[in-house]
Amino acid sequence: MFNELANLSFNPNGILGPGFSFSVDLFRLLYMGIIILSWALSLMFTPRYLKPYRNKTRYYVFTIVTLIGTLGVFASGDLFTLFCFFELMSFASYVWVAQDERKESLKAADTYLYVAVIGGLFLLMGIVLIYYATGTLNINELSNAYMHNLDKKEYITASAICMFIGFAAKAGAYPVHIWLPKAHPVAPAPASALLSGVLTKSGIFGIMIVGFYVMRHVKPFGIFVLAIGLITMVLGAVLAVFSVDLKRTLACSSMSQIGFIVTGIGANIIPMVSENGDLYAGDSMALLDGTILHMMNHTLVKMAVFLVAGVVYQNTHKLNLNEIRGFGRKKPFLATSFLLGALSLSGVPGFLGYLSKTLLHEGLIEPGFGSFTGLIEWTFLISGGFTLCYMTKLFVALFMEKGAAEYDNKNYMSFVQRIAVLIPGILLLISGISLIAIMNGHASTLSLLLEKAGFGELHHISFLSFEILKGAFISIGIGVVLYFFLVRLVLMDDEYKNLWPEWLDLEELIYRPLITRILPLILGFFARALDQCMDAFIILLRKTLFRDKPISEARLEGNALTHVVGYAVDYRRAMKEEKDYVPYDYEKKLNIKWMELQENVKIAKRSMSFGLILACIGMFAMLSFILVNMFL
């Protein structure tokens, strides 16, 4: 699908070795520009925020390394290159989560690392399988890989599932989302903005490659991705409404918005048949454009709202809504910046988020989904209503309600931070208004540029018609009802309450018990049984075929060294003690030691451990040979 967007591309094979290749098209260039802008805004915001922190240099170094990894992911021309940069990005960004080295930060960082490592292993397994099935890792050459290799469809399906799990772990999709609500609250706010707004999109980018290339028009896989997207969308929104932690709410919000994007990808994979029998979906420009635009919208939104959260934390060192209520009162600049992001995320007309969600909505109500069309549409609209609900909850708590504490209304942020906070919101508003103008036939030069970038069908939808606006109004209405009847009546009295059961934490309920208790118990049982069997087998061999022979006087052969050294020591000892010389005392002992050593060497050569050591040395030699031939 990306080559439908590609009007400018290059592929410099051979850079950094024959396994590394890069390819860039207009879509990737556009999003890489947004990545660089996001990093610039984050680094502008960082100096004052990190003032009380230790290890600032470490933070900056790994921020740059993470940028290199992220840009490498989006510029990759093949899956091997993508995997290498994907892992670089994952391990470098671990430092963000563990930056302040508090107990909760290190625990969240461990969760983040576990998910990244396990996801990376699944991704690598998928890459090996796809190479076996197709003979290539070049992304463009994988177009319709499933349909072109039906004789190996089982391998390609297994590969697609493995790669989806690996990419979904980074995107924060259910059920591998567990790192996301835990990592964002403990990471520095500028890092949280990048984790939520940018790094999750690297996972989305990978899912798009799997769906739009490898598994194009494969209905079961499309349904699977669509279902994961819908679950992620709803669960993230519900968790955000119940949360009373500012950054955790925004993190759960990210999970929900990732669900919107994954839903669009899944719907785009599913083949749809028109009334005259033509295959037309999967090529729906509304779904594709909505997916791409919502990636960009979510990146800019999270830069805006997470940086505002950073302003709150650097002044209060608190994130609980009950403790920071009223912080933004009499701070119109901060309120405006947060409001612009909140309105765009909620899909309010006039903002970029309205355009992206409307395109997704229009694509999802295609008749090709059959009897599930209504369920999918209402799940989408209700989740949009939840978005407005929790963003309203945050805005009211921060900027309208009066808290117990009084805060500084003048020096709460620097001038550079003001610029970093305001730019994303302004871009969301300007881009939304500009695209509406383009769709109504104005600004033809910009329209042509967007057509070249792949947004060629945008002007065919009248975004200001009542029929199109109706979906946005329904979501807004649902959000208003949810806010007044759920948040105001159920989730708060004198203060905000988190009524979400703690035992429903998926990590603590399933993953940690599975890894720390159940798996060690099962594997330990089998390991103990295997160990006992091996011990019995070795004892049997030692008593039969490899029976040790006693070292007798007749076998004390020794060697020249033991004879010479032993004779010299005996002679020296006899002379020193002025006694009659008694030969062969030390010579005999050295001969015995030599024979024991010989016997131990023979036992070692017959053991399994020695064989494993030789096997490891052989594999290391083989790997060294491959690397030398590859790079030299």
C-alpha cells in the first residue's frame, strides 16, 4: 500500500553492509518530519523540566540514540534493517522510563523492557519465517506475499501473527499494552510525549507493513486485527475515564487512540465485494487516509497535552487530580494549549482529529462488513464519546475547579517551554482548517501536493455536510452524557474516585504470576525430572562402559617431568634433613596426581558439558566467519 503513496523514493543498498537498506516515500518523509519536530519540541521543553533530576547527560544521549532508531525504522527498506533499528529504539528508550531510578520507575522500566524483548523475539521469529516462505525481506517485494505464495500460506500466516505481536507490543495494543499505563506516569513528561506520540507509531508502521503488504485481502487476518483494534479502543477509553492520575489518563488515552488506528488498518485489510461483485475494499482511501491522518493527529495531540502535564508536574511534583485541581486557573495560555489538543483528540469539527476520525468512520460504515457494520460503527462512536468525556474531566479538574492549594501564575514555565507547548495545538487547528478548505475546492496547489502524497480522495467527501457532521455530533453528545452521569455522579463526590478494581490489572493478574510462579513451577518440575534421569544415566555409564579404573602401583607411570621434579625434591629434602636419602616419596605423589588428571580429562571428554562447550565454540566460529564475510 505504501507504494501507492510513493512518488519519491530511493533505496541505497549496501549502506552499513549488504543487510541494511533504506527507502523513503512522501508518506514516510512527511511523518519523519513530524518526528523531528516532536523531538525538537521535547528537547526545547526539557532543560527546565530536568533541572532537579540527576543524570541529565544520560537522558540527552539516549534521547538522541532513540531518535536515530526511530528515524531508522521509518526509513527502512527491508525487515532486517527495520528490526535492527526497532530494537535500538526500544532499548535506548528504556532509559527514559528508568530515568529517576525510583522503585516504581524501575519496576515500570522492567515491564517495558520485558514487553520489548518478548515482542522483539516474536518479531525476529516472524522475519525468519517470512524469509523462508518468500525468499526476500525487501518491503516492496513483499507486496501480496500471501496471495503469491499460497503453497506456503501456513508459514506466512504464522509469520504475520508473530510480526503483529512484535509490533503491537510497541504500539500498546491489547493484550500487550501493559507497559503503556505504567511507563508514562514515571517517565519525564518530555519523554512521555515521545513515547506516546511517536514511538507507538513505529509499532503502527510495522502493523501497516504486515497488513498492507504481507496479508493484503486476507479476511481472517483482517478480522483478527480489526477485533484487536476495537478491544484496544474501548478498553483504553474506559481505563482513561476511571483513572485519577493525569499522565496515566493520557497514557490510557493513547492506548484507545492506537485502537482507532489499528481498527482502520484491520478494516482496510478485509476484502469487500460490491453489489456487482467487484473487489473494492482494502483499497478504501477513506480508511487509509484516516489511518495516516490519525497517526499524525495523535502525535501532535500528545505532544501538546503531555507537555502541559509536564508543566503541572514541574511545579507541583504531583499527578493525582485531587492534588492538582485548579492548577491551571488564571493560566489562559496553558488552558488554550491543552484545549486545542483535547478538542482535536475528541474529533470536534475544525480540527485535524475531526478529519481523521470522520474518514475512519466513513470507511467503517461500508456495507462490506455485513451485519457487524452497526456494531463496529457504534463501538467507534461510543469510544469517541469516552474520549470527549475523559478530556473534559481533565480540563475541568485542571483549569476550572478550585483546588486547596494556590499556585504561581507568572513563572510557572519558561518562554521556550511556552513555544514548545503552543506549536502542536496551533498545527492541529491550522491543518484542520486548511484541509477543510482543500476539500471544498480551495487551495488547489496544496491539494495537488496532498494528492501526490497519497491523499487523493479527500476532496470527494463533503466534511461540512450534515450527514458527515452527524457522526461527530453523536460522539460529542455521548461524551457529554458520560461526563455528567458517569464522572460527576458516579466517579466523584468531594474528590475524584478511581473505582476500577485493582485486581483487574492484567500484568499483576496474569502475566507476572505466569512468569514468576506458574512457568518456573512447570519448567522446574520437568528440569528436576530431566536432571534426575541424566544423573541416573551418567551413574549407569560410569559403572559400566566408562567405569573408573583404580590407580595401582603398576600404573604409576608418570612422565619425564614428574620423575625429574619428584626425584629433585626427594633428594633436596633428604640432604636438608641430613637423613638417609629415601627415594620416590614425592615422585610417587606427583605420578599419582598426573594419573588422576589424565582420568579427569578422559571423563570430561566423555561428558555432555564438554560436547556443549565444543558446540558453542563451533557456533561462535561460524558466526564470526559469516560476519567477517558480510562486512569485509
